Amino acid sequence: MKMKSVFDAPEIKSEFESAGINPNFMIPIWKYVIQNPDCVWDEIPSLPTAAYTLLHSKFETFTSSLHSLFHSSDGTTSKLLIKLQNGAFVEAVIMRYDTRLGMCGGKPRPGGVRSTLCISSQVGCKMGCTFCATGSMGFKSNLTSGEIVEQLVHASRLADIRNIVFMGMGEPLNNYNAVVESVRAMLKQPFQLSPKRITISTVGVVHAINKLHNDLPGISLAVSLHAPVQEIRCQIMPAARAFPLQKLMDALQAFQKNSQQKIFIEYIMLDGVNDQEENAHQLGELLKTFQVVINLIPFNPIGSTSQFKTSTKQSVSIFQKILRETYNIRTTVRKEMGQDISGACGQLVVNQPDNKRPAEPLRDIEDLHL
């Protein structure tokens, strides 16, 4: 029988309730397992006798393990290769920032080094984005909510995780229930993450966007738009055919009206494909009525055979200037992180690069919630 993760909240809650055990015991169990990852169930104090029997028969402290760990040469990025119970692998990425290197109101920000965890929701992905390494894997399987939460537990042993972004392997909204339940778990003790520090990214799964705010109020939404017109979107993102741009815009408008939150727009810069001045104006016109932050992402190569090239810095700069000055849209350029360990945006695919040494933290430009 396949054992379940103790961090799968719906499963343990259901099993405990069926056995007449108070499901609130889940919290001290989580705390103990996090603090004592090599523990056995009998070591956890003060549980009902029936709880020990149930845990032994149906649950594991972890259904995944940290198989390999890689550090970028500049020390700002660490990639975790995590082995699942079924033998498959997923990747999670820790990105470190130093808030003191940023500016706020013309003054240096207070604080220090903090970390964001980029988390996976599926093994592979069925969206097939042509610029993304994960898409080349095809879809293998969904992760359970417990397997998603376990990525946070593994990463928390390496860094104090402050932010979560569902921007790893997979389309989070195609594994909707597990992602929602994993986020709900992250908001509880002992994790107690703030909703505003969790971002779920999607290529635009319209029906799921329409219910996301009700299920996870306060959670931030990021949209992998990557093109300002439907024709280019379909060219580089085959799944866009199922989610016409106008329907996506309608869903985003409803989300923003209900949530009163800014939406983060991810836009990968592909030389000669979507990075022309005309495209910048098209994007500005598309988004001028929204409250958004646009994050321009330099394309990260996924092998020598890639059909795309990275936009020049001049093209990115002109693109950003048009959006800022003509349309008054806050537009940032994502700092490239973790390329040397294939941990950068669009590079997550199961492989094992050379390990690298740690170094100094990066300035704070990735996290847009502050």
C-alpha cells in the first residue's frame, strides 16, 4: 500500500476524523517532524494511542527525499533535486536576496538576507511552452499536497524561507486542489507564511483563475503572458489556444475587482519574436486599465538547439522604457539567477549539474511584494 505524506493535510484530517482523533493533533505532529526529520512515530509525545497506530499504518514522515543539492557560483541560488516516493524527481529553487541593497523612499531598506522558494506542482508539464525546459518533458504526474509542502520543509533546513512562488515545474492551476490545499497548509502553524508572500503563477487557466480568489483570498497571482496578441501566444505557448486572450483578460479583470490586488505579469523576452517596440505598445494597450507589475524576463537558453535567442539589453531597455513612460506601468527586469545550475526561469528539467560553491547574497530585486 502506498503510504501518504503526513504533510498532506486533507488526508491526515480525514483519517483522524474517521478514527475519532482530534485533527488538531496534526499541528504538533508537523512541528515535531520538522524539528526531528529522522524521527519515528513513537517518539512524538502526547498523542492518543489510536494516532500512533494510524500513523504507523498509513503515513510516512516524508514521502520524498533530498536527492541532490546544487549551489550557483555566486551563492545566490540553490537548486534542490527531490526524489518522490514513486521514483520520479522534481526540482525546487531557493533564491537569496539582501533587502539592505534595495532602496525604499530614497533610503536603504532595513533588513538583511532573506529567501524565496520557487516550488514545483507537477512532474513535467502539459502546457508545452516552447521556451521552457520543463515543457520538453511532457506531463508525467501531479504532486500531492503533501509532496508540495515537503519541498518547503526540505528547503527550510537550508534557508529561512520568507516567500513562496509557484513557478517551478508544472502548471499549478492544472493541479488545482493539491496546490490550494498545500497553500492552506503553509498558512497554518508551524509555517505561518503570510498570504501576500505566496504567489501562484499560471499560463492562464481561465476557469481556475475564476475561483482562485474565493479559495485563497490574499494570495498573489502571476500570469505568464509572454505575448501581447493571441497569434504570438499560440506560436510560443501551444496551450494558449485553449485560453483565448480576451477570455483571459476578462478573468483577470474579475480577479482584480474581487481581490483589489495587483497582478504580476511575466513576459519572457525572445529576440525578434515578442520584443519589438510594436509589441511593447501592444502590451501597454492591453494592460493599461489594469493594476499590474510587468516583469521582463531575459530568455535563459535550454540547450544549443534552442530555437530562440535572448533579446539584447538594448531591446529590453527600450521595451521597459515604453511601458514605463508611455503607459505608466511599473516594469522591472528580472535578475538572472542560477543559470549555471540550470535553476533559472524556464530551465527546470530533471538533470544534475556540477555542484558549485556558495558566495554572497544578491540585492533585492526579485520580490515585488514589498
